[in-house]
Amino acid sequence: MTKLSLFLGCIIPNRYPGIEKATKLCFEKLNIDCSDLSGASCCPAPGVFRSFDKPTWLAIASRNIALSEEMGRDVLTICNGCYGSLSDANHELKEDAELKKSTNIHLGKIDKEYKGTVDVRHIVEFLYDEFGPEKIKEMIVNPLNLRVALHYGCHLVKPSADRQLGSVERPTFFDELIEATGAESVNYPDKMACCGAGGGVRSALRNKSLEMVNHKLSIIQHAGVDCIVNACPFCHLQLDGGQAEIKEKLGLEYNIPVLHYTQLLGLALGFSPEELGIDLNVIKNDEFLGKMKEIRQE
């Protein structure tokens, strides 16, 4: 199986370390050879940085990829934004020899070189392609009797021509991985809508950002689910921390637990919510945590 380097990005180490722990616990169970990508920086964020200064964006992104090339490992991201930035940069540099040459002039100043010898993978895409839902299902020890609202996020499936993960409007690959854990992936209106975090919206237009996530949360609540699952810590922050902001500013309370996919998978593989850092989220739903403990005891 492909050897990987784990690119954590910024939000996970600083805001959601439980996602890192959950990911590494899942890797141990699934016997995935993945090492930390030492010395990595921000990806950098694709929605804003690339728009203002593409050469610098490429230099920073290619430096991260070059670190993984030195290890002889593909880059594995557990964030849609990091995946979008690194994957897009890797694609452009592999396809454009002149762009690769000009970028390497910058990297040469720090004794680095981008060679184009590795791929950039996303955790969901990797698990789907390398394992598949059926193989994951065989490894489950605690089937999860849960109704899940899946949030794909934007950068996982777009640009669709580069991602090649099926339909961009009605994808199913992530839903299949959800249901491999025993959970039900519940369809709901505006499932593929943006959470309102990316592209600088959360930073520059906070009220509009909260309006977008409030709309999505209201639909999810109406669908009657046990939790929301994503594979991007920025979406995670928006869907989890956004609930607290909505309560403070709008007086609306949702109290819907939010999990990264590796946390959901970890539950199904037999780990406790505490081991997976689910109790470190902003939203701490005691009813949900109690249900997870009951599933472990069955």
C-alpha cells in the first residue's frame, strides 16, 4: 500500500487536536503506513492566498510537497482546504514545465526542489480507493446505529475535472464510507451547499457566514439526525463553533454533535469518544456521548 506523510494543516493542531488523534488511531487499526510531515507550514489557504499572490502560493505549497518528496511518500491531507491547495498546486506544477522552473528558483533559495514525484491524497479519497466501503465494513467492531448528516464541503469534489470522484452535484463515495460504519447517511436539502467558512467569508463577512451555516444547520436539524460528519477542520469549526456563535447572536440552539470522518470511523473501530477527542468539541451533547458508550458495551 502507498506510503504516506500526514499533512495536518493549521486548524487541527491549534483548534481540534482530537481529529489528529482519531486519525492516527484509525491508521493503527487499518495498518496504514503514515508518518508526520515534519517542518510543514500552512498549505497555504487556497481561497484567499492564491487569488492575491499566485507565485508565493505555489512556492509555499510546493515546499510542503517537496518535504514529502524527500521522504518518498505521498502527501495525505485530512482537510478539504489543504487538499485543494496542495493538490491544485501539484497538478499545475506537474503540467507546466515553465511554472515548475520559476517556482524552483524560489525554492532553491532555501535548498529545496519540487520534482513532481508524489501525489496529494485526501483521507476520504484514499480510504475509498485503497480500501473501499466493503473492506472497511469487514473491520468494524461496533456498527453505529446513527442517522448522519454528511457535509462534503467544497474543495473535496471541486474542481471536478481534477478530482475525478464522480458526480460533483450528487456524489456518493463519502456516503458509502459513512454507511460502511453501520450508520445511515441521511439525504437533506442543500446537502452540497457551502458551510460559509471558506474563501475568506468567515473572516471578512462573519454575519453572512453565520447566515449560511445557520441555514444549513436548520435543515439538518429538521432531518432529525444524531450528528454531522465532515472531513475538513475548517468546515468542522464552522459547523461546531458556529453553533455557539449562532446561539449567542441569534438565540438559536441546535446542539448537534459534529464529527470528522476519522472520529466516526474510530467509534466504529471500537475507540471511545474520549480517546477520539469528540468531547473536546465546542458542542458537547451528553445524549450523543451516552449513546456512543452504550454502543461500545453492546
